[in-house]
Amino acid sequence: MKINYKKIASALPIIGAILLMIIIRLIPEKYSLDFLLISIVLLCSIGIYLYASKTHYKTLLRVFAVYIFINFLIFPLLYLSLLKVNPESFKIENSISKSEQTISITDLENSYSPKNLKSNLLVVNSLLEETGAELDVNISVLNNGNTIKTKLYLLSKDCHSVKARRPMYKACLNICDFAGNKITSILDKNEGCLLNPKQVTVREFINLEKDKINKRIKQFDKEHKEITEKGNYWTYNQLLSYSINTFSTGNFIPISKLANILFYLHFFIGNGILLTILIAFIQKTLEKGKET
């Protein structure tokens, strides 16, 4: 049986795109844009390098692919790593720092919704403080369309469709007031329209949610301090535009020894590659001129 390499090669972009979408789904949301941009830069440089062999500008395009790889990926990631270790490695324009810090805080708040987390925690704590036996029944009671009435709340089950890589449904415990207005809800992590197949009590189920809320609040506070107190807020997508434009502006100036070494390596390697591209282009132009 002969392997059709052409068909395999033609399918690689589709397979790569599917794998990319799966990986983006799996990695934390705050890193998904970084991963997407890194993947685009990497695929562009590899694509141009491989395509170069099919053209008359083989050397020119391959050098250009290396330039993209180094200038748009390697050095921005090196700068980012250095800033993560020591935020004082570079002197950055004050207005830029404040703007990027504000963007990072906004993204963090959109990701965690700390106000909603704290509001939900108050409701959950209030519910768990109730001493009645209503919450000690099995969670499966709600799967039959029943409601549980406590001293302050009405509990019921609902089923929500969750859009991911495919249609999916998850059960949800609704906490409402006596008028039926939903105050908050707890989405079951398990797929399906039945609440928690582990057969825990309602109180245990709510306690698990309380633990998750507390963990998310602590994680938000930790990441917020990293941004506001330690100045650790840069991401690849934020830094990219400044790092590739660093030689034409004074917005991004190296301070530490290692930052200066990286900066000048970037300068000489980047300009060296650009000079190589220029020479290769001139040579190709002269060769064409002689042929005509």
C-alpha cells in the first residue's frame, strides 16, 4: 500500500488548524491570545521558508522567514521573560506602562468578575448558615423537577446549553427569592442535565461551590497584586508592538546588563538579516538584468 504524501501534505493545514483550536480551548483564557499570535508568527515563518524552494527568490524568502521568526517571536519572548523576572529591566514610557497596566487589570476583572464572585459568596454563605434539614437531602431530588424551600431561598434545577467544540448541556442549581427571581446559579461541572451524579447532598454541593469561589477570589487577589504591586502585567501580545519597534522610538529602553545585551543582540542580528535581505534582492535583480 502506497502512502499518498501529497494528500497528507494538503491535509496538514486543516489538521493544524483543528489542533490549534483544541489547544486554545485547553489553555487558560488569559494566555489564549498569546498562544494564537505565537502560532500565527511561527506558521508564517515556517510557511514562507518552505514556500521559498518553489520560487526564484529562495534565499531572499528564507532569510525573510528567519527575520520574522527572530524579530517577531524570539526576541519579544526573551524580553517578556526578562520583564517577568525583573520588571525594572527596561525603562518604559510612563504613559505606556499605565495604559498597559490598566488593560491588564481590565482583562483580569473581565476574566474573574470579582464583584460577582463576592456577591455569589455572600448568597452561598447565607444559604449554608441555615440550620434546617432542607439542604441535607440528596441533590438528585431536584432532578425530578422538584423545588426546595429554605427560610430565605427557593432552590431548583435547570438545564443550560453550553457552546464549546460541540453542543453540550449542563445542569444548573438556581438560587431564587420567594418571588422566583434568580439571585445566582451554580453550574455543575459534569456534562448532562442531571445534577451531580456522585449523589451528594445539596449542602455538600453548595459547599463545593463555596470552595471554588474562594479559590477564584484568592487567585484574583494574587494576580491583581502581581500587576499593581510587582509590575508583572506584560503579555506577549502587549509587548510585541513595542519590541519590534524598539529601535525607532525611545519608549522601550534597556536598563539592566542582561537587557542591554539582549537589546544589542537584537539590533545587530535584526539589522544583519535586513542587510542580507537587501543584498540578496539586489543580487537577484542584477541576475535578472543580465538575463534580459
